[in-house]
Amino acid sequence: MRRAVLLALALVAGSAGAQVPGPYTETQAAEGAVLFLENCARCHGLRLQGDFGPPLVGPPFDVHWRGGRVMELFGFIRTNMPADFPGTLNPWDYVAILAFILKSNGVPSGPEPLAPGIPRALLIPDR
């Protein structure tokens, strides 16, 4: 329920140009950074710039994911990554990695943690 209220506030505040609380916490993003280094950096690079795998920041991320549903990105990561052992992390680890990717793309954090049951209406904001 609280997430629905935050989403409604985001829609209203977004039209007024105000900064809206994000869908993850700073703690989650910090945990995600560690998990990313352990599980993802070998393909996506230490700075998410891409190496064997595609870049996860900047224009490549924007073109593919901006304006899309957070749950779709989560679902893709959860079912396809890590490429050599897809689906082997626990759902909370995937959420933390997602939080790190969102933070790395300038999506602000907020007071509430993101959980694996991501609401369908939650969108990755446009810049």
C-alpha cells in the first residue's frame, strides 16, 4: 500500500518537477554494488560500461530500459543472469543488484526497500 501511495505521489510530483523518492534504499544499492562485483562485473565491467556483456549505464541503458517497468528489468536479470549460471542468486540479491543498476543510472533512492514482488506500475523514470 505504501508503495502505491509513493507511486501516486511520484506521478503528481513528476508533473511539478519535484524530486521523487526512488524505489530502493541506499543500503540496497550498496549491497548490490558488492554483489555486482562478485557476479556481474566480469561481463559488464567494473563501472557497468560493458565488456563481454552490454553496458548497463548511459545511453544503452536509457534506450532499452528508460520508461519501462522495473519488474521487467528485474525479471530479465533474474531469469538470464549471471549468464553462466542464470537464476542462481536469491531474489533479494537480484533486487539489490537492480538497486545498484538503478542508482548507477541516476534513479534516486528512497526510504522504502525494493522487494522481489515489484509492482507492475513502477516505472524506470525518464531523465
